[in-house]
Amino acid sequence: MDEIRQADALIHIVDAAGATGIEGKPCDVGTHDPREDVEFLEKELDMWLLQIIKKDWDRTIKRIEGTKEDIGTVLEERLSGLGVRRAHVLKSQEDLGLDPAHPSRWSEDQLLKFLHELRRITKPMLIAANKIDIPVAKENTDTLGKLGYPVIPCCAEAELALRRTAEKGFTDYKPGDSNFKITSQTLSAEQRDALDRIREKILIPWGSTGVQAAIDHAFFKMLRMIAVYPVENPESLTDHKGRVLPDVYLVPFGTTAKQFAGMIHSDLGEGFLYGVEVRSKMRIGEDHVLKDGDVISIVSAKKRG
């Protein structure tokens, strides 16, 4: 659970073909409902949160009701290790119509529902519906979509095969591509047939294997991350070694220029003077909010240590 505690978002890989039982053992295709896997994980996570908060729940109640402290502030402090923020607490409580000043009046069921909402906000999840090449998976994928989570059709086996052939120089393929090119004449007829099946059963009908699409969705849609490119020389778009656009940082939407400088190096953030938005060549201040695709040069009173 420590990995989940540290995670900002969750990708739940589900056997959409219904060929893996609830205990993880293989079963006949189509005999298992993959929705049970999602519901099982939801319950496990909710009960995990309940176990954490119940340890000091009576003391938490007394602190909120006795001192009139804000429930959002108290629970943010109590659950900060899980990435919980005051706004998350208040939204979860408001959505359920719970009295924030008197948590002692919440029933066990209401507390569990509160934690369920809090978990969905603080640990957003998408479902990677794997084995989409098996016919029954299409119907199951549509059904999974009714659970309220984003669902990305995937075929991990096809992605692995394409990456391995690309690494060996047999194909020209990059994760997320909708097609590939065979670049080697040494492939056997059997290997070529296998690649043709991947193209016909996965890439043509679905657009990709879905693996990179799931990762992209988690970062850019669920977490609202943006890509920002730091450079030292705004004219040549290079670093001190002369490399053009050598790095890209994925940062949360709303990140300011000074915050970005600190992400590159603490000294740059501490000595921040101004930034330069390379495309417009405009100076930007510390509170300037960065946009996706920005190329930024930081001017600081301190150099990297």
C-alpha cells in the first residue's frame, strides 16, 4: 500500500477478456466479470483509508468540535502523507451534504462514503482494459465504462512485442504509434505473420496498443500535467553543453515560473530574478503561470550548486 500512498494517480490493469478470476488465477475466457476486480480494489482502498483515519478519529472529532477548527485543515494535517489537501476534504464533505462542524454525527456508512469520495479525488484512477484483441473484451470494456472511471482499451502483449522488435532493430516503432514499419529482412514468415496480426487486430481497429495512451491520459488528463522545456540560452535553445532542448519537465497545471526554477534546482528558485519565455522573448515574473509547451530560460542570482 505504500506505493499507492505515494501515487498521484492509479492505473488499474484489468483483464477485459474475463479470463482471470478474482484471485488472479486463469479461467475460461468470458467467465469472469472484470467489474468485480474494480469493485474489489475500490473496497480494499476504502477500507484501508478507514483503518487509517479510525485510529485517531475520536481525537480528531474532539479537536474539530471542541476547538471549532476547520475540518479541512485538520484532515489535511492528519492525511498529508496521502496527498490529501484541504480543498479535497471540503469538496468530498460538501458533495455528500455532511455537517463539517459535527463529524461525531456522521454514521459509519457516511464516514465510509466520505472516504470513498476523498479517495476518488486524491487518487484518481483509470482502467486499462487489457487483452482487447479477444472478442469478448469489447463488450466488457463498454461495461467497465459504466463504473465512472476513464477506460482505455489496451493490449500489453502487443506493446511488448513491438517494443522488443524495435529494440532489436527489426521494426521502426515508438510507444503510442498507430503503425510500425518492418526494417529487417531477417524476420521469419512466422514473425511477420505475428506482426501483421498485431497491425490488423490491434492497431487498425483501436489506433494503438493503448499502453502509452493510458499513461498519457493519467498524466495529462487526470493530473493535468504540462510539459515545460528549460534552456540556458534562449537564442539557441541550448544548455551549457550546447544541447538543443535537452530536457522536458512534466509539472502540475498552475506551476509558476519561480516554482519551476526550484524544480530544476533549489538554488535557481531561491535566487530567482526573472524568466524569459523564449517564443515571445518576454520577461516573466515569479508569479507567471506556465503553459503547456513553454520553453523557459531562468535568470537567477544563484548558480546551480
